[in-house]
Amino acid sequence: MFIPLGSCGDPWEAVCAMYRYYLEELERNRDILAPVLRYEDIGRNEASGKISSLLTVEEGGVCKGELEKLGELYRMGVRMITLTWNFDNEIGHPNFDGFLRERLEEAGERLRKCTPGTEGWEQQRLAVQAARDAQAIQLDESQLNEAERKMVNDFAQKIDITDSTQVLQYGAAAQKNIAGFSENALNNVRTKDLGQVGEALSSLVVELKTFGQEEKSGIFGFFQKKKNEALALKASYDKAEVNVDKIASILEGHQVTLMKDIAMLDQMYELNTKYYKELTMYILAGKKALMKARNEDLEELRKQASASGSQEDAQKYNDYANLCSRFEKKLHDLELTRMISIQMGPQTRMIQNNDALMLEKIQSSLVNTIPLWKSQMVLALGLEHSRQATAAQSAVTNMTNDLLRKNAEMLKMGTIETAKEAERSVVDIETLQHTNQQLISTLDEVIQIQRDGAQKRKEAEAELGRIEGELRQKLMELRS
């Protein structure tokens, strides 16, 4: 997305307008075009025969010096942005000459305020960080009840950060439970193929749509049909009913599976809540113990090392500081595990909600669609009987009328032909005229043939004489 700062007005509004147009183009060409948000997308797009679209911005000034806008561009899908183009902005300037010198001096103060390392930049960074910190949820004892606070305080007193085994195993049980919970959730997603439910529902729709469609065959009259249509309709119903009942049985099996999954997910959610609470208590107790160790024990060792100046005391201080750092890292690992537990809560509910939606859809098919189809089948058979009775009566009436019309026409034609034949002579005058014309024509042709023959014989005699003369002349030439 190219943004010319000198002529676009508000650069952020311009880039947003271009982004909307980009989305429209993606939608319009979704069969051949796909966005690229990470390296793996390129291979996936190539495998599906699509062109990869990498969204970029040419002009860092669109952010207007605000880091939030840079994050918004990333959420839009922008994966590359140039710092400058031909205009200086909050980030820098592209080139420098006599003309730009004046402009640079005018923009110096604005650039200074937004240059990394300066006071203005630091103030902006701190403001952004403060806004983020204000939105962060603080982990403290306010999330616990009175009994849980007492447990945390008692447990914090028992933590010994100098015990390497205790530090290593600290919170490991809760972490293992979270890992096992995540594995169970993953197996639940892997082993349950909701695609089979969709296929069964699609098969049900196809079976109901194709019911009653006639196969292509010839029809040679109502009374010469190869099969009775009512029987054919019943046979089609029986065949469709078998398939529908089979599909219904499959859907009922999926229904039971989904109900079990929903109950299992409820248990998993409760377990995850329990593990999340345990991790929270571990972290709070650890932080209490760490704060006490640093503020009291570590501080005492520091003062002792400073007072004595002994290498041994300095080493003890350094060792204890390292133990505090190791324990702090352990608490950080527990916080990461706790975040996984937090994320698994809504993920579990999302899976459970999807199962519930699919369960409702199956239930609707079983209690509404199939019974309604069977009721309509009864009506269809009744209508078919009525239609066939009407068709039979209509066929009889039409046949009677056709027979009467045909008999009247045959009577008329027979009577007329008989009268005409009775009035005919033995030999028609037209026949005698034709015979006489043929005889005269024959005699004329015979006379013409005789004349042509005489003429051809006369011509042949002359030709024979010419041939004989040529032969004699040739023989005379041979003697000489």
C-alpha cells in the first residue's frame, strides 16, 4: 500500500481505505488469491494452486509516531513496512539537500521528540507501557478466600529456597496435571470427528431430496405400463426408509458420543479450574517466600559480606542471590503454566459449545426432519392413489371418445370408396389415352432410330474408303 505523504491528506485514513479495498480484492479473487501471514502460508497457498498476497506499506509515516498504529497494521496482516519514502517523517528522512535542509530544521523539534533515546521518545514509550500495565491483571491474594490465604501463608513459611530438590519439584505436580489435562483435551479433538456427523446429515438431506424421482423409461400408454406407479412409489419409499433409518442410527450414535463428550468436558473444565487455583496458590506462596528471602536473608548476607569483607561471606551472598534467581525463574515457569490453564478454560467451553450445537442439530433431524418426511410420505401415497384413479377414469373416457370418432371416420371413408368404385368403368378413358400416347411415341422413336442407323452406315462406308486409301498409300511408300 503506497502512501504519498505529500498528497494523501491523513495517511492513516488513506492506508485504512486501501486496506478495505485489499480485503474486497481478496474476497473477489479468493479462488486464486490467498494472504500470507507467515512463512508456512506460502507453501500452503502454492499447494492449493493460489497466488500468495503479501501485504506491505510503503511509508512509515502512516503510523504518525504512534506505536499502537504499528500494532494495528500487524493485526491487519501487514508484514513489511518501509521506514521512509520521499518525505521525512517521525522516523527519519530519506535524503538530504539544500531544499530539505530548511524542512529538516523546521521539523527538527518534532523529530527530536520522537527519536529513540530522547526524552520525548522515552515519555511516549513509558505512556504506552503504562497503558498496557493498566490493562494487565495483577496476581495477588484478592483472588483467594480467607482459607486459601491462610494456606498460602502457611506454605510460604515452609519453602526453603536453599533446598535444590524442593525448588526443582516446586509446583511440578500441578504442572503435570495441566500437561495431562492439555493432552486429554488434544486427544478429545483428535478422536472425535465431527465431519462424520456433517456427512451423515448431508446424506440424510440427499436421501430425502432424491426420494420419488422417476428413473428414465419409456411409457407406451396407460394400460401398457411396465409397472404400477403406486407400487413403484412404495418401493422407492421402502428403499429410502432403509437408508434414512440407517443414517438416523448413525446420528443417534454420534448423539450419544457428543453427550458423553459434553459431560467429560464439564469434568475437564472443573479439573482445570482446580489446577489453575493450585498454581495460583503455588505462585503466591513462592512470591511471598522469595520476597522474604530477598528482603531479609539476602539483605542480611549482603550486610555481613560488606561488614566482614570476607571472600567466604561474599560467596555466600552470591550463592544465595543465585538461588533467589533460580527460584524466581521457577515461579515464572509456573506463571506460564498458569496462563496455559487460563487459556484452556475458554478453549474447553468452545469445544463444549460446538458439541452442544451439533447435538441440537442432530436432535432436530431426529425429532423433526425424519418424522415430518414420513408424514409427507403418507400424504404422497394418498395423492398418488387419487391421481391414478383420476387418470384411469380419464383414460377410459378418452378411449371411448376416440373409438366413436374413429368408427365414424371409418364408416364415412368406406361408404365413399364403395360409391366411387361402383361408378367406375371397366377401363378408364385416361388409361386408353395414355396407352395411345405411348404407342405413338414408340413409333416415332423407332422411325428416328432407323434414320440414325442409315446415316451412320453411310458415314461408315466413307470412313472405310478413307482408311483403305491411307493403307494403300502407306504400302506404296514401303516399296519405294
